[in-house]
Amino acid sequence: MRWVFLALLVVPLIEVAVIVAVGRTIGGWPTFLLLLLESLLGAWIVRREGGRAWAALRDALRTGRMPSRELADAALVLVGGTLLLTPGFVTDVAGFLVVLPLTRPVTRRWLEAAVARRLLGPFGSWPGGPAGGGAGGEGPPDVIQGEVVD
């Protein structure tokens, strides 16, 4: 929660600084038109990639397989679309990195690792998970023999 609060304070300041710097370099109207063009291009890409993600999700559900990759892609397109529709150059760059099909697999792997780290904490991976095994991901978890005493 602390990171969200910090981002809500810092990101607008960075955006304003970048917009002012670009405006001083290329002028006010070209900066405004560039921001408008980025938003239009972002909306078009989000619509296209959102449709693809939705179709892939429907296909996975229709074939009866677990749609984990498709759900992650849909979430990334949603987040990327929000970033692209937010005015500013920094959020647009982050949004394009999340939405574009060339960079989304890298972002998806980062998201999967972040979710696994958040859910599992210091215990490593789950059996058969992305790290391939038990504690630390190097193999099956250690078994400790014991006895249950009432």
C-alpha cells in the first residue's frame, strides 16, 4: 500500500516534468498533438489486443484447459490500457511495454514471479510451479519425519 501511495505522488510529478521538458524542446502544440496521437494509438492497440486476449480466453475455456496465461494477458491489457489512456509520456511508455505483443511475455513472466513471491513468501515455489519444485525451486520439498501428539 505504501508503494501505491508513493506512486500516486511521484508519477504525476515526473509526468509534468517530462511534458514540460518535451514542450520546451518541440513546442507546446506539437507536444499536445504527440500526447493526443499516443492516446489514440494506445486506444487502438488496446482494443485490438483486448479482443485477442478475450478470444484466447474463450478458446481456452471452450477446450477445457486452465486459462492462466490468457487471464494474465487480459489483466496486462487492462493495466496497459489504463496507463495508455492516462495523459503523459512515462505512463504511455509503460503502457506500451505492457500491451504490445512483443513485450507482453516478458511482463507476464514478471507478473507471475511477483504473484508467486507475494503468495508464497519465503517458502519458494509450489510443486510443479514455475520454478519447478519445492522449497527454493530446486526439487521436491524436504520431508521432516515426526509424530503427532495430542
